[in-house]
Amino acid sequence: MRGGFLLDPDVVHLNHGSFGACPVSVFEEYQALQRELEAGPTDFFTRKASRWFWGGEEQPGRLADARERLAEYVGARAEDLVFVPNATSGLNAVIRSLPLAPGDEILTTGHEYGAITRTWEFVGANLVVCEPHEVVARIGPRTRAISVSHITSPTALLFPVEEICAAARDAGVLSIVDGAHAPGQVPLDLEALGADIYAGNCHKWLCAPKGAGFLWAHPEQQGWIEPLVVSWGYRDGADFAERHGWAGTRDPAAYLTVPKAIEVHATFDLERARALADEAERRLGELGYPRVPGVPAPFMRGSSCRRATRTSCGRGSTTSFGSRRRCTSGTAGGCCACP
């Protein structure tokens, strides 16, 4: 499996979670698409990638085809999902569009990705930070939205997002899920998950090229979410996908390669990778190394997180976070080493 990646064989790569790694076959398709684009930019952009650009043809083009395949993979309708460069970009569009009244509170935890917390701070949100098991119980009359991760970036916990989202919906509260680390690690069914908003990355554990992510929104919530870049798709009567689908001239090759990444990811032996990760952690523990020394970002250290404990999400039932480890195990085999 290691030989199927472009990673330097002389380096032990312990951090996959931050930026991901791309299999050779996926990267080759990515580069082939870039070469095809450069051979005929106008034809590629206006007839191959996005035929709707001139409003003349019925078939939408390759971007729509790739979006259909990704939607199928994550259990969603294609019209409810748009490509974005990464989950942070998608959640920025959501957070910066959300109307907040005086006194509104955003309920979150201390396990969230720093960029998302900073975005809430940027818009002046009143953040109420609680422990994961307190989230549901802390919903109150001032709660405007719950902002949680599916799998947390700093601590690699698998949150019981289905229960959290159900409680939010019962209370009339918006649920916003940061799924940056979920695609490729856990099965996704966004229609059944119950979130109002979900953003994910394809370049991490799904092993697509960098610059491939998605934003999904429940049909009831799509109207108020503005794109970060207003461009040709933004017009009267445009739907969610049209408004967010064109953000100026940018290389779409990463998006177009997502179907190939899904195909290749399906060939990975995830159970064996998980077993290897468990064994690696066990051996490191026996050697007395609670952390990997010399890693400049402590919150991304692969061995600093032990098994997550069982916890209550606040609805009276105990929910297991499962056996979850920091998603940074090494080299090619480590691209799926965290369950």
C-alpha cells in the first residue's frame, strides 16, 4: 500500500490528518485533467467542466457529474451539495452568512478546530463552550446554533452527532457540523444524519488532491447561505448549487478527481490499517512514549490521544465515542490508519 503513494520513502510521515496524501493513480488523473485544461482552457471551462456557463446546453458537464458521485458517496442529493476548496471555506460561508441577534449564543465545545472558532469570533458570536457530554443539556432559549465536529481535529473524538442534531432540531436550534476528518474514515449518510449544515474534506482521509471539499445544506437552510465569492452563478432564481458553483477562474481538477479518489479508497484494507494503528500505539505505550517528540504542533501528535471514553451526550443515554485515535498515523498505510 505504501508504494501506491508519492510520499518520500526516506521519511516516516506521522501526520496525515493535516494535509492528506494522494495515491499515485489519483494524482496521475489529477495531472491529466490539468494538462487537458491547459491544452484548451476555453473549451475546458465552458463546455467540458461547466456547460451551464453559457446557458445553452442541457448536459451540465463534468463538475456536475463529479458532484453527483460525491453526493452518492456521502448519502445526499447533488442539488444540496457544492464543491468548496476545504471544510474551513465552506463553514466560513455559513458562519459569515448567519444572522445573529443580540443575545444569541453559539453552543460549541473545547475540541473544535481553531480556524472555525476564530471565524465565530470574527463575526462577534457569543460562544458558549462546554464539554461534549454537556452539549444537549446546555441548549437554552438563547441558543442560536450548535457548532460541533463529527471527528474532532485536536483530540480525534467521534462525536454522537446524530443525537446532538436531533436534540437541536427538537429545540428549533441550527446544527452545524464540521466534518473535515469524517469522509473516508466513517460511513456517511447526510440525509439521515440530521444536521442542518455539514462541511467535509476530500483531500484528507479520502485521499483526493488538495483543494477538494464540500458544503452540504438542508434545503430549508440553503436560502440564507451566501457564497464567499459572488460571481456568475449569483442571480435571481439561482439555486444553492448555482450560487456557489462558480467562484471565478480556478483550477477545478481537484474536484473532478474526487470520483477517482472514491474508487481508489474503496480498495484500501481499512480493518488492517486500524489494527496496525492499534498495534503501533500499544508498542509506543510499552516504550513509555506518551507523545512523539519533536513535532512542532502538539495538538497534531499522533500518540498523544488515548482511546476515547464512553460519554453521555446529555439525553439520558450513554453513547460511545468508539475507539478513536489521533488521525496522523504514518506513511501510505497510515492514510486510513485511524478508524
